[in-house]
Amino acid sequence: MSSAKYNLPNDWELRWSRSRNLPYFYNRTSTESRWQAPDGVDPSVILAFQKDYQSQQQQQEEAAAETHAEKADSPRRVRVSHLLVKHTESRRPSSWREPTITRTKDEALERLKGFQSKIQSGESQLSELAATESDCSSAKKSGDLGFFERGQMQPEFERASFALQIGEMSNPIWTDSGVHLIHRTG
């Protein structure tokens, strides 16, 4: 999340630990991660960040539920291909294409929306764009992740994948890795 919003020193940002379900501080320059606030930071920013993060997560979940109501006869496993665009706040801001990702979240979303437009207009297919433009190593397989069951992917990615019908493509989906377009193939 934005360092300016929380009055953090340069290069510091707040991130969310999925394994501990807690916020932590991350320095983009030194790649240091720590639980304690950097010197001069008011510890109350942690509470503000927690509220913002939880509100954002709830909004994403509600939007996903509205867009694709989960069905009782949901499949046991799905197969998807995806196109990932990373940004500076991604869990690992590097890829096979770029050793250091320098685009912002907004720039990543705009880039992905451009790919989405090309796919929706019929100009390109997701698999073609994933092979050349995705920041995921699955680009080598045109974005194909194969079959997976619940509990094997990041929660946002999993929810969107299982909500899609075969042949359907998602709207942009945010995860700790970046922003994705997901195409269910099986």
C-alpha cells in the first residue's frame, strides 16, 4: 500500500503477511522486512493499514461474488491459463522478462486492460499474449497453469478461477503477485 498515505519514510511500505495474517514493513531499496515500524513512524498507522486492507479484501470478495455467483455444483478442480502483470508492490517485483519491475499498480492495471481489450476485440488470444507479455514463468506454456484444486492457489485467484465457466475470461484480478487475466480452459 502507498507509503505516502501512511506517512512512511522513503522506500518503506506496508505489506500484508498471508502466513501470519498481519501487516509488516518492507523497504523497497534494501528489501528488508520487519514487524516493527521504522524510526519516526507512528505505530497507529498499522491500525489504519489493517482497516484499509481488510476493507479492500472485503470489497474484492463482494465484487467477485456479485460478478460470478458461486454455484453449489462447483467443480472439484479447474484448468486455467493466465496473464500476469507485476508492479513495484508485487510479492516478488521481478520476472523472466524484467529483473526489476518498475511499473506502479496503476500502470500494471492499464497494461492489463490493454491486453484485455485486444482479447475481447478478437485481435489476440490470451495464450498468445501470455507467451510474450506475462510476468509469470508460465509464459513458457502460454500461461497454462494446468489443473488445480481448491487450496492450491492464492485465494483471490482461486475464487475467480472456480467462478468462471469453461471458455470464460475474468476481469482483472488482484493478488499479492500482481494483476491477472484468467481464462478457464477446463
